[in-house]
Amino acid sequence: MTRYAIHYGGITGASVFAVFLLLYLAGFNPLGNASWIGAWIPIVMIARSVKMYRDHECEGFITYGNAFRMGLTTAILGGLLSALLIFIFCTVIDSSVVDQFKSDALAQLEQMETEFKGLLSEATYDKLVEDYNSIDVKTIALSEFMSKSLSGFILSLIIAAIYKKNHSNFPSE
């Protein structure tokens, strides 16, 4: 099981980071809304890891629990690798990506405040601005890992139900 999770988790993390780099090179904020372009990658890789494990190691059969564990392990390893690569990129290569993310988030918050006058109290708005200003590369990397792990948990529940295939209780003729 570990071999498939490491293999497909590595592909997931590297692919998510490749999308991050493509967005960066294209001039988009790779930590902003454009990052949703790569949302399909974990879905495909989790499904692929579960299917390959079922077909090659489990003789075509897999329980829901084993399929879920495979999917979740793949997602966690992929999230860990992508978070690590993004952390290294934002620390070593270009730390302005974090500042760009903060300024974009603050601009969206400001726009929301003007569009929905009175929705947020002054204290709440000031607290949100303070929270956004305190974001650093560690926070972003941790957020990346947590979002990939949580989405991987949900995806693994669904994918395990799809690929689950128990042994038949009846002998084949």
C-alpha cells in the first residue's frame, strides 16, 4: 500500500506545484483564486492510486477501509510535498508571492466591506485586516497542507465508495 501512496502522492504534490509555477510564470497570483485550476489533480491521483492498488496488489478486490486509507495517505503525502515545495519557493526564490497574496486578500476584504456596508463591525473588520497582515510563508504552507488533507479526506470517502469491491461469498464456477 505504501508504495502506491508514495508514488501517487509524489505525483500529486509535484503536479500541484507545477500548476503553482505555471500560474506564477503566467503572471497570476499562484496562491489566489487562480490556484483552483489545479483542483482536479488530487481527484485524479487519489482515484488512480486506489484503483492501481486494488487491481495490482489486491487481485481486483478492496474493502472500503483499505480504499479510504490508500486515498487519504496519497492525499496527505501529496499535500505535504506541495506545501513543502511552496514553502521553499516562497522562502528561497520569491517571497513577494506572499505579499501579493496578502494585498489581494486585503483588496477583496475592502471590496466586500464597501459592497456590504455595515455587514462587518469596525472591530471585526480591523481584526480581519490584522489577521491578513500577520500571514507569513509558514501560515500559507500549513494552510496548503491542511486544505489538501481535508479535501483528500472528503475525496477519499467518495472514491473509496466508488472503487470498493469485496470478494464474492459464492464460489465461481
